[in-house]
Amino acid sequence: MSIFAQHSERITTGLALVAFVLLVGFIDNFFVMWLFFGAIYLLAFKEAIVLFGVEKENLLPYAAGLWLIAGVYPYGDDLFVLAGVAYASAVAFNKELPWRDFFPFIYPTAGILFIFTMYQEYGVLSLLWLLVVVALTDVGAYAVGKSIGKTPFCQTSPNKTMEGVVGGVVVATFGGMFAGLTIVDFAVALVISFAVALTSIFGDLFESSLKRAAGVKDSGDLLPGHGGVLDRIDGYLFAGVTMLVLLRGLV
């Protein structure tokens, strides 16, 4: 049986996602990008509520309100900090409020806000760079891990091997560097690509740890063959934060 026949649903969904993402990037319009990331954010936020075991079901309107503000406020990453200050103030006022309810406002909120802010500050090419690095990390880790992987990487994700992780980071560092040359020089592109690739590995591990704690295989079932939205963007949520911070610090 061919690889396509074995994974036809996953491959078909993946190709459709890539085509749609590239279309949004080609349009390169602020409002379209805001809608695109907003849809991803709210779907991921809903999944995070379940993974974190949040009992309240009325948090989604607050997330929607936060994203509405992100559409008019120029520093989206600051909104994550302000949300933290607001909730800490609320907890100080009412000690019955559990901190667990704030967790979805950290993950996936921070990552999405940082990625959207990166688009505002560095343009669509920065998103393409991020996409290339994280995708190459996944592909490289899978290919190397399947071919020569023997050493377990960590207990959180038993299928990952040290060889696969190293292979994925190396492939993504050098492959992503070429995408980064459209924005920065060689040395900076190399450093950022390495850091982003490494961070994306731990973004994937973090979501795996949440699913293990929640006792579920996938974060959702929206994407046939892939699971939920968080299953597809977990690496990007950590990597996007790293890329924006390093772009601001090194460029």
C-alpha cells in the first residue's frame, strides 16, 4: 500500500491547509490576515479550555473581545501582558477566581498575538519564514527519526527521538536561513532559524503534555487526519514568540 493510500485523509487535509494559508499570504491584506488569525485563535482557544480543564464556558467572548482590540491596537503582544494584569487584579479582588481560568489567555493567546504583531511589524515575509522553519523542523524530525532514530528524546512524547530532533533542527536551521535572507543578513538568519526551530520542538512537546494530562489523543477533531487546530499550530505558538523577540533584538 502506498504512503498516500495509507495517509490520504491527512495528506489531503494538509495540502488544503497549505493552499489556503498561501492564498491568505498572497492576498497580504491586514483585515484578511486579522480575520484569518482571529478564526484560528478562537478555535484554538476553545480547544485550550478543554485541555486545561477550565470549568467556565463563558470565556470565549472575552477572547473575542481581546481579538477585536488587537485589530485596532498596534502592539498586540502588549495585550497579553495587559490581560495578565487585569486577571491578577480580579484575583486579588475576588480570591474565589481560579488561576486555571486564565491559562487559555496565556496559551494559545500569547503565541497568536505575537505572530500577528510580527506580521504588522515585519510583513508577510516574516510569516513565510516562520512557516518554512517550523515545517522543515517537523519534516526533518520525522524523516531522520524514521530512518535512524533510536534514542528516546523525552517521556512526554515517546515517538520523538534525539536523532530526529537534532536532524529536524539542523534541516530547519539551514533551510530556514534562506527564507530569512529576505529580511535579515546571513548571521542573523542563521541564529534566528536555529532558535525558532528548537523552540518549535518544545511547543509541540508542551501541547503533548497538555493532551496527556487531559487524557486525549488530539486537541479536537476539526481537521480530518490532523486532529484539532492546536495539533497543527502548537510549534508555531512557541516559535512565533521567539522569532518576534529575536527580530526586535537582533535587527
